[in-house]
Amino acid sequence: MQLDISTTVGKLKNYFLGAGWKVHFIENAESIFEAYREGVAKCNLTPTDLVILCHDDIEILLDSTIFNRILKHHLSDPKVGFVGVAGSAVITEDANWFACSRKHKSGGGVVFHGPSVLNMELSRYGDKKVAVILDGVFLAATSTVIRSINLNQPNHFTSKWHWYDASYTFQAYRKKLINVIAPIMIRHESGGNYDASYFKDIPAFVKLYGKYLPASID
């Protein structure tokens, strides 16, 4: 896939390639669940592989050597599930990690938002270093963790583009793995979008996982 290296997605591809990662873009997928499932299948993962699932509109603001060092440090620990950049250490039937983080002061991580590094603003979510649920803008895990969870969209979820992060990282939490909020600085170009379909699936998430809620991690 040829990309303009002046664009955010082009810079992202170049960053990953320069850092020693293989890059697989999935185009025209029917859902983000399908995109990640297909992408993982195409990777032909080995037991020692590390996997990044991320949006294509991010810019990583770390030297690639430091970036790799942080990920390898955390993902070398078999007790770690996912590594992300933001999340909440408490999840209730509100389900939305951001709402829970504000209500219970249980958030962690920072993300820059904006169209460029010269025009971006810092969103700070708190001081927590571990999470029950991580935001899906950036997620990393070992192939072992990825293969241990269900990447498919739950049947009663209606939105094809939301709740994958909650589903994936909560599954890891339920396996007694630790989801880490790491100091990986990124710029998120779009800023995210909580549309009506996102809120419509809150009851669906609670129906699926309600017997485990509230959930917390120290």
C-alpha cells in the first residue's frame, strides 16, 4: 500500500517500518472487529511476536528506540495483557471508560489531540498506570494474549466501530492479566467520536459483562 509520507497515516507507516515493525493495513472492512481479526490472521503470528492494534490517524511522538523499549519491557511480563495510552482502573455499569475515569477519579494516561504537532492540545486523564479497560486508539499485546481472546464482534453489539477496545481489554482483565497505561506519547488527529451508536451499545456491554461489574484494579 503506497502512502503519501506527508500525511499522518504515511508518517505512521514509516515510523513503524523504521522501528522494525511489519505493517498491515486493512481496507474496506465491514467493521473494526473484522479488520483486526483479518489483520491478525494475515500476520501468521509466532509465539514470540508482539502485536499493535491502532488507529491510522495517530502520530507517535517518541524516539522509536524508546518506543520499542517501553513495549518490550511491559510485554515481556507474562502477567501483562494489553499496553495502551489511556484508560480507567474502575469500570461500572456506566461502561464508558472515560465517564468512569472522571466519576471515580480512576483514569490514567495522556493523549495529544489536533491536526498537527504545531496545533494540538493535551488531554490528561489521570495518574493511574493500570486499567480495567483501555482506549482503543493504541493497543499492544503479545501474540499469546491476542490468540487467547475473542476478536469477533459480540452478537448483540450493534455498532461495528466501537466497543472493540472494551471487549478486548476487559477479556484480558477477566483472565487476571494487567492492562498497562504506558508513557507512550501520541497525537490523535481525529480526537475520537462518541456517536449515538456508541451509547446505544452500553446496555449491550453491560448485558455481556454485567455480572463482573463493577470491576477495579489497583
